[in-house]
Amino acid sequence: MEQDHETVDRVPSRRVRVYGREFDADTYAVRDFLSRSVVQFDWVPLRDDDQAMTVTGVRLDDARLPIVTFPDGTRLVAPALRDIADRLGWIHAARRSEYDLSIYGAGPAGLSAAVYAASEGLNVVLLERDAVGGQAGSSSLIENYLGFPEGVPGAELAERAREQAIRFGAELLVMREGVRGVFHDNRIHADLADGGHVVARANICATGVAWRRLGLPREDELLGCGVYYGAGTGEADGCVGEQVFVVGGANSAGQAAMNLARSAAHVTMLVRGASLAATMSEYLSSRIAAAPNISVETGTRVTGLLGDTRLAAIEVTDGRDSASERPASRLFICIGGEPDTNWAAETPMVRDRLGYLVTGPDLDDVPGSLTQWAPTRRPFYLETSVPGSFAAGDVRAGSVKRVAAAVGEGAMAVTFVHRHLATSD
Ligand SMILES: Cc1cc2nc3c(=O)[nH]c(=O)nc-3n(C[C@H](O)[C@H](O)[C@H](O)COP(=O)(O)OP(=O)(O)OC[C@H]3O[C@@H](n4cnc5c(N)ncnc54)[C@H](O)[C@@H]3O)c2cc1C
């Protein structure tokens, strides 16, 4: 998808082209967004002033970097991701004043719900605050999803699902974040971060989880400058000959290690637990054990990040609390995620102590959870403590954190949406 394009090319490219500093958070955000959105693009790393001036007309320290050019000759200077999405023709206003169903989050659960809802004749709008695909979109190769014996890159799976949802008539609004929901008149009235407003008779919250951080000093500063959350699918090609580190012991960390080992000289996995067995699928841990250039250090934690403008070293602390400094050009943090459901605090929606949305029979275990529940029926299986408001996928308390489970819950939630709509006006 991404090509390293080093030669100066004065002929406008037929593809999107990104010019920027190699270790730069803004440039990384642009490349990561384009990769996850399955946009074919050329990447032109700028390594010194002469090259930067020749290729772009600005110096390496210029605030106008990164520069993104488009096949029609348009040039965006230091663009926000929304500007890029807009230029690609992805930003639209909502077509309706009211929908049967609004879905928040276009990861596997939201995409699946959109496909089933639209194919079954509901007016459905799918809102995504970032790139389509969610966590799955950042996976280099999903190997355990039914029907793909050779595995499928997560971004490709998401792109297929996006096409399928659109083909059935679902409306997709990207770069739109739901920030507040109010429930009245048997409807959800949602406010969006950009000032928009969406009304629907039912809704599915499929907002998944966001990357958990290490919580170390300098983590924000070094993000995109040697520190990355997730598998860094677009970064593997840049790691040729490097010693890189992956933190985490679950499947996402295992995939990251396998992907990076294709180009890096050596990948070290830093795992807090005593082994990979409890946290990683067997097929993946055996491949890691067999890979000649991957080593696994258990009982270890990253306790420091060092470097001026980019990561140079990490501090690793072992089980006996002994800390050592290790040279590191890149660190990939894959330590799971946490739900971003603070908006629900202003609603009667019940969350567990970690912020996951509680649904269906699980609400019975939470004293007082249904004090504001009006219908005579009990909540449906994936329904929250607000009638007509459902949760599917990773954001739901007790969900299985897998693509197949999210896809299944998205589809299942639509069945309950039909039942809810049949009894409400
Ligand atoms: C690197 C990696 C590799 C993985 N590999 C595998 C694998 O091989 N097999 C497997 O089964 N599982 C795998 N998983 C787990 C799997 O990807 C997740 O379980 C799955 O993506 C969950 O889907 P979801 O739709 O519930 O949530 P997510 O995928 O988290 O999607 C949620 C979406 O909601 C959006 N969103 C959040 N808040 C808002 C808001 N307020 N408004 C609008 N949009 C919002 C987010 O931007 C995101 O796009 C992997 C995960 C990772 C990170």
C-alpha cells in the first residue's frame, strides 16, 4: 500500500503522496490514517534540508510539514486528518434529520451492524471518529477470522465491510465523534464533536476500546517519534536492520512482533507475565518461539523512555526490580485498551467499574440499574439500561475481545433493534 519514494519527481503523482520528517508525530498520524483507510500512497521521507528544499521547497524544521499532495495537484500543508478526509471526498453532512438506527464506531461490530441493518431495510447512519476499521484496521494479519485461511490484513477486511455496508445503503459519516447523548421521545439525540446533531429511534454503541498507554513521562512527546501504539502496520518497512521492542503479551503484540520481524534485525517482546501461554493464541506463540530474530523477555516492564527528539533507549525493569537501559530505535506498545465511555456518565446507562457498558441479563447483577427503565419488558440481551440503546463488541461488559465476536454481536444487536422498533413509535 505504502511505497518508499525517494527520487525527486516533478511530475504530479497519480497517487496521494506524503512528504515529511521520518520521526515526526504529525507525519506518522497522516501515514497511519492513510494506511488504515486503505488509501494507496507514496511516502517521501525527508532526511536533510537539501532534500527537503529540493522536493518540497521548505526546510526540514518548517512547521508547514508534512505536505500531502493529491493526484489533481492539490497540496495540503500540515493538514489535520479531517482536511485529508475532506479532500478525499469522505466528509458529508447527514442526509436525514432522523434515522431508524444510529451506530457509533465503525470497527468490526459497527460495520457488521450497518451491513445487517441496511440490508434489512432500516435507515441507518454509521458514525466514526477516525478511520474505518477500529482496532482490527490496525492489525497486519488477522488469521483466525472465519473464511480467510491465509489470513486477511485488518484494513482490507474493514474496507470490504465498508463497501458492503454502503452498497446496502448505509450512510457513513467519518471523522465524526459522538460526544453526548440525550434520550427522550423514544429517541437518542446525539451531539457530535464538530457541532453536528444526529437523531435516531435506536442506537448501537460499538465504540470498542482505545489503546492503553504506559503512563510514562515523555510518552506523548515521543509518540510517532519512535513510540507507537499498536502493531504499527505501516512502520515495518522502515525498521530494516533495527533492534525494536514490542511491549505486551497478547495476540496484538504477537502479530506486531511477527510483522516487524520481517524487516527488523531483531524484535524483543517485553512481557509482564510469566509466559505467553495465558494471553496469546497457541498458533501465534509457537510461531514466535520458532522465529530466529524474535526473543521474549517475561517478567519485565518498560519503566522509562529516553531520547531528545526521537526515541534512543528504553529503561527495562525485571522481576527483581533491577532496571537497565537498552538502546531502542522503536517501541510498539500493545498492552490492550480501555473503553472511552465517559460521555455515558451523564446518562442512565450503567457501566462496570472499568467503564464497559453493561447489557441484558448482566444488568440484574447491578443494584438499581433499572430504576429509570420504563418498558414492561426486560432489557434485550445486548440492550443497555436505556431502552433502544444497545452495545456491541469490545465496549460491552463481558464481551469476547475478538473480531468474530464483535461481528456477531453487531449482527445480533440489529435483531433486537427490530424488536425494539416494533414496540416503540
Ligand atoms: C493490533 C490488533 C490485532 C488484533 N488481532 C486480532 C486477531 O487476529 N483476531 C481477532 O479475533 N481479534 C484481533 N484483535 C481484536 C479485535 O480487533 C477487536 O476485538 C475488534 O476490533 C473489536 O471490534 P469493535 O468494533 O468492538 O471495536 P473497535 O475495533 O475498537 O472499533 C471501535 C471504533 O469506534 C470508534 N469510536 C470510538 N469512540 C467513538 C465515538 N465517540 N464516536 C464515533 N466513533 C467512535 C473508534 O475510532 C473505532 O474505529 C486485534 C486487535 C488489535 C489492536
